[in-house]
Amino acid sequence: MPTFQPSSREHAAAIFRAGIAAADPYLAVKHYLRVDSEALHIGSEQTGYRSGEWRRIHLLAFGKAACAMADAAQASIPEAWLAGKGMVVTNYDNIDMVENCQVFGAGHPLPDAAGLHAAKTVASRLRDCKSGELVLVLISGGGSALLPYPVASINLAEKILTTQLLLVSGATINQINCVRKHLSQLKGGGLARLAAPADLHALILSDVLDNDLSAIASGPSVPDDTTFADAVAVLESFGIWQQIPLSVQKHLQEGVQGLQIETPKSGDSIFQHSSHTLVGSNSTSVDAAASAAAALGYQTQIYSKQLCGEARFVAEQLVQHALSLSVDIAQPTALIAGGETTVTLKGTGKGGRNQEMALAFALAAEKYGLNNGWTFLSGGTDGRDGPTDAAGGIVDNDSLQRMRDAALDPDAMLNDNNAYPALKAANDLLLSGATGTNVADLQILLLHPNA
């Protein structure tokens, strides 16, 4: 009987899963919480510890990994030390029961009324926190949308419209968050402002490229050194200032004029009792994916841990890099990358940045003549790419032909930002389901020597 040989597509999927496993939010939180008979110790030997004999600990978790992170905290901290039920806010796909916690489902990537209700509940609880108590905040990607609490002069619909315009403009996550911080009562250090004078410590699972804590979930627990003027500049640079609601324009203009309170900056006294620990990141997942590829016998290179830019152009650059290597490939080779690309919507189709990158890679590989046997996967570690049920796409040498056999024009589909039906027709959607974590995206390119 012949021995089954896994295909390159199966290898790519296995490498992707290894990257996701490395960002397990439950294990990440457990690793950084330790309790003895007297005190809670937060941190590790590498990061250092923050310790305290807190006997009223308010637990707050929000983001796509919130349920698993809260579950780990509940398993680590004596129930008698917890100040009532914890509060957990996550997207609908990742809702799970968490012992002794109130779990809220909320909209993502666009905020909704349920998220606003959750945010108001959280804010009310924070305002009651007192000196000597601990607010333990568990933050993961997606928190910006999941916990919307706009300033009083802006309603949720107006904030949603502003967010939509930014999402389709090609703005980076940092640029989007700069604007959101200046429209919010919780983001950009607002949560820390509400919790003061209580002690606050945040355990943070990063979904941004450089682990900039002020960008993760729009930095609710850390200083924000961006300004109202920066937010206005972002909206003007993408040509959407005139499209945003007048209430948003008015609030931001008043901020520039000093008529609205700025977000709290570095050195503000509210951060005297506030600290944080980074518990996981995209870089960790990239390293784990590279190790998994090596274990499968691939000569492995990390192409980038800072992959960013327009998805279709980044895909073309990766093809050109692969071409520069192809003449020297003597054994199966894996190129691993991580980051977060962007898409400027010009069409009316369905997809996400990872699906667009997968389709663009296949087209660029044909255009430039990448003749090696190749498989390319681009996927979001949260299992959701854009407003779809797919995590991304996984394409190979034959993908374009499968699309054309289905009477589709892949070039036209890309130009219409319509990668989802093109990949679906080729059986090239990456369908992982919600993963319960979120550390941005992973890209895996497997190359084989020419026969």
C-alpha cells in the first residue's frame, strides 16, 4: 500500500495552524499570573513582576480573545479576591461561557448598539473603582470596535460611518485608531482615566506589527501621544474629511482649538498606578510557523515580520522575491511572513485583505512566470478576513485555471475587490472558523525545485 504524502496545501495549512496555536490566549494569560497565599504576582522572570495584596480585583476582558483570556484569569485568581462578576466583551463568533463573568457579544469590524451597551456598563463599573483596588484588564485585537463609547456630541451611527470610511480608504490600523481615540471616552488612555485612582494592570495580546501598545485596541490603558490635529490630518490625507458627519468634524475642530479635552499623554498622573505586560504577538506566531515549516523539511526563511502596504502590491513584491530565489532552490523552501496589509476599495465585490492578497499573488505569479511548484496562503489569525466567513485564501499553480474553468475572469475579480467568489470557485478559500485569538495575519509561501 502506498504511503500517503501530504500535499503542499496541507503543509501550508498545518504551518498556519502552528502559528495560531502559538498565540493561544489562555496559555498566554496563565503564564503571566501567579498566586501565593498572600499576593497576586503579574509578569514573568523575563518581564519582571508586579505584585500586590489586592483583595478587590475587577476583571475586564475585551477583544476577540477575551473569553479565553478571562477564563485563564478566573482559573488563576482566588474567587474571594474578585470584586463581583468579571466583564467580558467579544465578537459574536467568539462568545463562550466564562465562569463568574458577564459576557457581552458585540459587533466587529463595525461597532453596534450591543457594543455601546457593553461599553457603558464597563465605564460605570470603572467609575466605582477605588484606590487600593486592582483593575486587571485583558486586551486583545478587535477591542477598538467591540467597546465603542463615543463622546457625548457624537452618536454611534456617526462614529460607525466615520469608521467605515476609514476602513475602505486604505488607512493603516494606526491611522484609523488615531481618529477613533479622539472620538471615544475609553480609547487613547480613556479607560485608565476612568479607573483612576485604582491600580491598573493590562495583559495585552498584540495584533499590531510593532506591538505599539497605544495602537492595540486603540490603547485604552496607555498614554496617547497623537493629537486632534493628527486625527484631522488622517481624514484629510485620504480625502474623506468632507464625507464624515458634521458632528465629527465639529468635535475634532474644537479639539484642535483646545475646546475639547485631549487624550491623556505620557507623564499624566493617571498612569502613576498603571502598568502592562505584553503576553503574545504576531512575531511569536511567525517564529512558530517558521519552526513548523522547518519540522516538515522545508528550508525556511522569515520574509518579513512587518508586512504592510497595499495587499496586491505586497503580493507582487513577494512573487518577485520568490523569482530571485527560484534558480537557487535545491530543496523545498518556505517563506514565512506576518503583519497586516491594507486594501483600498475601488470595486463593489466581497473579500478581505488576505483573500485579495492570495488572488493577487496568483495573478502576479502568472504574470512574472513563477514556474516552481508553489503554494501560497494568506490568512487572518482570528479566522475572519473582512466581512466574510473565510480566514483568507490558499492558492497554487492551478488556481487561476480553476477560476477560468468556472467562467470567471480573475483579473476582473481582483479589480472589483471581489476575491471571495473567485477563490470559492477554485476551492481556495481558507476556512478555519473563529480561532479565539487575534495577532494579525500570517503569510506562507511554499516553493519546490523545478523538475
